[in-house]
Amino acid sequence: MPILHKICLFFITLAFLSDVLFAEQKFSPPETPRREYNFDLNWKFFKEDQSKADGAEAVDFDDSAWATVSTPHTFNDTDSFRTLITHSGGDRGTWKGTAWYRKHFKLPAEDAGKRVFLEFEGMRQAGEIFLNGKSVGLSENGITAYGVDISDAVKFGGQDNLLAVHVDSRLDYAERDSGTRFEWNTNDFNPVYGGLNRHVRLHVTGPIYQTLPVYDGLKTTGVYVYPADISIADYMADITVEAQVHNASADRASVDLSAVIVDHDGNVCAKFSADTLDMVSGEKSVITASGALKDAKFWSIDDPYLYSVYTLLTVDGKVVDVCKTTTGFRKTEFKGGAGTGGVFINDQFVYLKGFAQRTSDEWAGLGQAYPDWMHDFTAQLIRDCHGNYIRWMHVSPQKVDVEALDKFGVVEVCPAGDKEKSATGRQWEQRLEVMADSMIYYRNSPSILFWEAGNNGITAEHMQQMVDLKNQWDPHGGRVMGCRTLEEAATTPIAEYFGVMIGQDPKTDALKSPTQMFRAYSAERRDRAPLVETEDFRDEGARRFWDDYSPPYFGFKKGPSDTYHWNSETFSLAAANRYWDYWNNRISNPNPAHAKWAGYASIYFTDSNADGRQQSSEVARASGKVDAVRLPKEIYYTYRVMQSSQPDIHILGHWTYPADTHKTVYVIANTQAVELLVNGKSLGKKTDATDGFVFAFPDVSWEAGTILAVGYNDAREVCRHELTTAGPAKQIKLTPMVGPAGWQADGEDVALVDVEVVDDQGRRCPTDDARIDFAVTGPAIWRGGYNSGKLKSTNNLYLNDECGINRVSLRSTLTAGKVTLTATRDGLQAGTLELESKPVKLQDGLSEMVERRLTPADK
């Protein structure tokens, strides 16, 4: 072999070995001054007679009689879901007023000279923040994160610090400087869960540091990570990191920025650096570094792969700061055109299918304050019914929910702040400011593909301002700016996508010219950019009503103020009809007459404490596919089948009917044919589905035993679903559910317990609906559950099961220990459950506890 070839082969081999060794290199972040403390634990709280809290910002104020709570905390967990819902006002039973939070903490002497920041992920509505008796900040918008630099006000060396926050949740709260109210501070569109209703963090950094992405209060932008020159086929992309760096030291410094991209297993996938930047004292600048990522795993709805990107600052060879950013890389395209348009992720067309959801995302009995793993639990439910799309309504979502949808692969529409109209003057400026805050806070989230400028039409001028804002703060994020219901034709060439509400309609089909418009739809817009349904199927139906043949209700009896008359069966059938209307008109249809929609969202995913139209019968907006404690309704399984790309089938209802029952049995299936069998006897095979998914078998005679539905494709069985008759109720069964790290004694964690009434074989009794009484001993706070059709059902030591099941919750305290729960009803064997909460370390008011999150592998 010629010597030149040998030399070339040597270097090729060397390069290969280098790549192999590099790929297997594990990354361990170097030690730096940066610390992030959990600041959630051990607050004192008071909300009653405010005259008794006068002067509560003072260090020596006596709060010994106040309640002890942990954040996230809302003071509406005990008074929501207790009154009949209203359309115009939502839940009118929740308390709105002012309240105080106080917390003592200490910082060690070695932190003196460092930078110290408080990050409030959110509060409702406003809060003035006091440190050691002096006002240090004011958060007012009620939505986004707020930051305070307390470096020059906090005491070190083990000295006591007192943080006090005076929160105002009144609906008439007005911005102090302008006297202007925030239009989204309402109860119907934005349920009032007042208080420090999201996490609180304490950050400590060295004097030269990367800033936090918290624009409100701090006016800092943090780290922005984005891909470019993406080649899906070659698994390659160029990654850029922009880090805002502050030299808060007293001297000039030469600062170097480097980035390390790390995969799930801790392996280093890429390293790159920026040129050295000389920074004068007080300077705040963005440093940019770029490099190639090979063998890239791209984020998608089917494989939501997330990387850890570590950004390191060094001065004179010494690491002075390390930040970790969790993000994913994906290629996006947003196209118009019949048969060719829609949303494309990684060069693949993705039809968006999912739900609209209030950003409060509350649970009955708990309000908006519950642990992170329960947010993941909801995200898992969305993915388990094959949803890949959530449109948040109508204010910026919670950070914990954004992170959950990143992880589970659910595309998000992220609004800022709005109610349902165009705004002017200071209220419009408030919306721009909140949009900027949201973009900066969430622009590393791969699941956010859409920024939403409003819940209803805005002017062309305002639409352009929102697009300009995106181009300023998120120019490389692969996202688009749009708005729901843009009626003004002048907005058509400006908006980058179009949202509609109840867009599919005979009038939409009948439009004659490309520019004719109905409900913000036009063919011109369809050919320009994606059109996305944001909140269709506004109907409501409670979980407890099976059908017209099932005790104890034998169907839903509409009240004088109720709009809808659905039971679980008819609610599901109505949903199938609407879903099929959109599915037949999805943008990928090559027939231009039936190619419109890039995505479909049904409103809501969970029952909510928002405005509702069942004003005679429900304490919640009952549009959810699951109820307010996340127990699935029959409609949930209907969507699971309709949204699945794999064969799936579900029999609507149960198989425990009164004698002599004859009814139509409905099977939801996405197969070519369905066969129905009762106790092994075939009732025939159907191929004539209505609304694409509904197979009806009329006049089926009930008999005890089993009913089986079998789905066929090309005459081959591909799926089946069976129901079995339950016997008489015999006992109460309790099944616990806790987070992946166990039940934490942090004052915020929750243990969920499913309460079932079962027969002597352990089978749930699907028509059981009666009172169950509970008793609790040990260190826990009972929060119970709810009955959506009963007043004041939350937070009581009694509750009805519904369709044989309900779900209750217990909140931990700061004391660890054993908790015993007993459930009783006369005539049934009692259910007993023992739980134990685990101790959490808390020192000087600070904790390093990191909440464990559910992952897709935990399901």
C-alpha cells in the first residue's frame, strides 16, 4: 500500500476513534457558585381579617398563629367546585381578596458578595414583595414569572431574613402606575386561584453569571438555544447558544463561553465555544457560540427527545458559572395549500388532534396547587388517548405544564394575556409585555409551535406588532405567530397561522370566492398558512350519567338553565360526529373542497372551574374528556379510538343492566368492520359505521355475562374489547397513587386514592352511586374529591362514588409519618389503606429537594 494511503488511513482511523471516544464521554458539570434552592417549603399564611395582618411585612411581626403552607399554594382549594357553575361568572363561590405570606431563611457567610435572586413562577393576581421590612418588588400581571434581585438587600452569615408577600386576588385590581385593570383578571375565562400559585425559587450565582430568562422584574433574557441548517436525513444540525452574561463584579473581565450538549444517558454529543469577550464592570451582553450536532435525535410527537445543554462561563481559566437548559431540536414548516399544507415536523406532515385547556389546569379539592408529577399525570392521559396538541386558554401556561408537554410530545399553542376582545391603550401594552415575558421564558420549549396573539380578532397593526415581537425575541425558534378569529381581512398577509373557533360549518363549505370569509376561514388563508381549530365541540356532559337505561339516573334530565342534555353515551356520539366533520376536511385531503384544517381541538380536556352552561346541574364546566379529578369519561375512550393510528375499539357503557333491558349498543372503532358477541353468540358483523367510527347494534337484549366487540381489517381480527357483568356490591376497594419518589412530607405533595365499590370477585360495580364516609389519622390534610352534581361536595369526609368509582386526595404536611385512611358504608366491607410520607430536609428555610417527575416510561 502506498505510504500516502497509509497516512490517510491512519488519520481516518484516528478521527473515527476520536469520534467513538467522544461519543462515549460522560459529562459531569464542574462546580460553580450557582445554586438553585427550592423555596417552596414552610411559609406562614393568613387571609382572613386583614386588619389583624397590618404591618405583616415587619420582621418582628408575630405570625405564630398563622397557617403553615408550602407553595405552589392557592387559597381557593377549599372553596372551589362547591357552587353551581355560571356562564357569565364561572365559579361564584371562590374567595377573592388580599392575603399574606411570610417566610424566614438564612444564607451562609460564604455567599456574601454573590448575586441572589428570587424567582416567582407566578402569582395571582398581584403581590408586593418585602425583604426584611422593605419593599423590593411588585408583580402585577398575574400570569408570568417575576424576578427580584435581592443581592444588596439580603443578609448573610447565618443572619435571619424575613420575606413577606402581600397578595391581592381581587377582580378589580388595577395596575398601580397606570390605574388600568388587566383584562384577563376575570373569573369566567381565568378561574381565580389566588396566592403564590406556582413554585418559588432562590438562585445564588457568582458576580459574573448567566442571567435568568425572567423579563418581568429582572429585565433579563437568560439562555436561548436553537438549531439551524437541519438535515433530518443526515441526523445533523448546527446548534447556536445565545447566553446573556452580566459582569456584576467590580472589575473588567475576559469571559469565555462554551457549550456542551448531553444526551439522555449523560454522554457528550457536542462541544463548542465562543470568542472571548472583554466585559467592563456592570456590562450585560449576549455571547453567542455555535457548533455542529451529529447523530442528532430530533424532537417529535412520537419521540420527544430532550437534550441537556450546559453553558459554561470561564474567566482566566476558572469556571465561574454553569447553566443547564433542557430543550429539544426539531425542524418545523408551516404551509398552506389544499393537499399540501399544514404543520410539518422533521419533514413529516402532522395532523394536530387534541384539546383546549384552561391554564389553571386545576383539580377539584386541590385547586391550582399540586405537585409536578400530577401535571405529568395529565399529560400522560393526553398522550394515552393519542392527543398530540393542546391549545392553552387564554393566558400563558404554567411552566410545569410546558415542561410536561415537552416531555410527552404534545404540541402547544401558547397565548400571553387576553380575554375575548381587541384591546387598546395601556391594556394592549400589557398584552405585548406579557407576550414578551412568555416568549423569553418558554422559547427553549420544543413543544411550543404557536404563539397566540389573542383569543379573538385584533387589528392588522396589532397583529404586525405581535409578529415583530416574535422576530425580536424568538427569531430562530421555528414558531409562528397568529390569533384566533382574525376577522379583519387586512391581517391575512401578516398572520403566520390562523386560529378558528367552530370553523367547520356548512357556511364554510359554501364560500364561493377565495377571499370570502366565515368564522375567520377563507380559501385564501387556507392557501397561505395553516388553519387550526382551537376550541370546537363546546358541549358538556357529566361522567356519572351512563345512558337512558342505567340506574340510578336512567339518563340526564335537563334543568331549566342547562344548555346540553347529553349523557355519557350521547356525549360520545356527538363528539364523534364533530371529529369526523373535521377529519373529512383536514388539509391533507387532496380534494380542495374538503381540505381546510391543519388541526382540531375539542374544548376542554378536563372538567374545569370556569364558565359553564349546565347552570342547573353542575359545579364545573363539564366539557372535559376526563373529570376534574382526571377520571376518564366514556368520551375519553371515544377520542382514544378516533385519534389512534393503530386499530382500536371501545364498547360505550357497561354490561350490568336491569333485567329485560333492550338497547342499542354502540361500538367506537377505527376498523373496517366490527362484530358484537353476547356470551359468545354473534349478533352480526357491521361495516356501515356512521361518522366514521360509530358501529350501532340495535335492540340488543341484555343478559348477564360478557359482551365482546371485535374489530377487523381485511377480514382479520386486529383489536377487541370485552365487558363483564358485575355482581352485587360487597366491599370498598382503595388503590393509592403517589409520585415516583414516594409521598414527600413537604406540605405540598399529594397522595391520590381511587375509591371503588366492587363485587365479591373484585369487579367494579358500574351502577353504584351512594355515599361513602372517610376517616383519616396521621400527618395529612384531607382534601377529598368532588361530585360534579352536588353542592359543597369538596373537602368533606364523605363523597359519593360515581359509576362505581371516585378519586380522593390527601395533602402531606411537613411532618413525616404513617397515615391511615378508612372508607365505610353500611352493608359493605370497609376499605382500609396505610400510607407513609417521607421526610424532606429543610435547613434555614432552604431545601435542595427536586420534585420527581413522571416520564413516559413510568406509565
